[in-house]
Amino acid sequence: MRICRFTAGDDPMFGLVDGAGEKLAEISGDPLYTKIELTGQTHPLEDVRLLAPVIPRSKVVGIGRNYADHAAEMQGEVPAEPLMFLMPNTAVVGPGDPVVVPSVTTEVSYEAELAVVIGRLCKDVAATDAASVVFGYTAANDVTARDLQRTDGQWARAKGMDTFCPLGPWLETDLDPSALSVRCWVDGDLRQDGSTADMVYGVGALVEYVSRAFTLLPGDVILTGTPAGVGPVVAGQRVEIDIEGIGTLSNPFVAAD
């Protein structure tokens, strides 16, 4: 099931996207908290604006260096345990929204990632039970200011600035995350081509590890790391991220006013 968040010009709503990705059927309420019920209204997808499929009420938890090839290209080692960092929900934007490059950085990178969306309040979840607390999956771009990442020593500012966490285009609830292709293009040029099969810590292990540290709330997002091929992106370029079984997330990069 594909669940999107959208606007047709009024307040945001949720909908179910058909298999062809051509139209959506409105549903009432927020599917994280209420039973999915159709309103009877439908829209061609081209007539609505897709929004970030979820705005976390609590947190986005990032995972660093979760692909060995990416750790190597960053001159780092695979951590002995998952490397976590937090981002505010103000970093989240949706498909088509601009990623604003602020003047405090001159070295911004893209990072294609599978994002896990939590469906219910949970703590200390065993890896074998992780699927029971996952609501769905979406594509993410873990935009990073590399110069700030190096100088700050911790990653909150480098990865958590406004607009630095595009999510979309929708949530896929029926998906096996163990071996999905993860690809990224910059202005049509393929830059990343990996698979979640190469993650050092899989989704179950990450949910277990993160939930030991933090109580997870409905709508919380876990970013699972990025494969090799990360690189610079500048204002005026467009980044497209495709996760197998989900779809394509596309965002332009613009300079701050």
C-alpha cells in the first residue's frame, strides 16, 4: 500500500496511490493514528502537490557509515556499533521542494538512503520484532554540509539544517527492505548505485539499537545510511533518488536568498 500526504490547494490530506502512480484516493484522518477509510474522492496525481509523507512529531534518527564502501570513500572505518545522530523535524521537506543551501557552507553533498517510518510507540524492540513497529518505508536524501561536518565534530548542524532531509514521494507499507536498489542521479547523471543488502546493520538491527536509546513515537524516522558514490551538489542542480519498490524522490537545490 502506498500512502501519500498531499494538498490540492487546501489543508494537507492523506491518500492511497494506485499501482500505476497516476491517481490517488483520499482517506480520512492521519493513517498513523486512525483506521484507513476512503472518503470517496479521487485525484489525478498530476493535479495535486505531494508533500513529505510524514513530518516526525519527535525526531529523525540518522545512521552514519552503514555501508562499508561509503565508510571507505570517506576515509573512515565501519563503526563497531551503529553511529547515530539526530535531526530536527524542521529539516524535513517533500518531493519537489527546494533544498536551500545556506551561506554558511560551501561543500554540500547528497546521500541517497532508505528511510524507515515508525508506526507505534515502542521501546527496547528486538530485531526480530522490528517489522511489527514499522509503518512503512520511503526514500530520503540525507543532505550534508561536509565542511561543517568536519569542523563541528558532531553532525547536528551539518545534517540538520532546514530543508536538509527530503522525504518521499510516499510511504510503501508492504516491502521487504533487505535487498533493495538505492540509486541517485544529479542532473540525470547516475552517481550512486547500491543495495540495502550491503548495509552493515539491517533494518531490524537498527530498530533494536535505536529503540534501546530512545523511545520511538509514531512518525519517527530512521535513516539507514548511504552507499558509496556521494559527492557535491550545488545550487541550480537537481537530485533524484530512487529506492526499489518505492519510487523516485526529486528535489532542486537553490541558494539561500
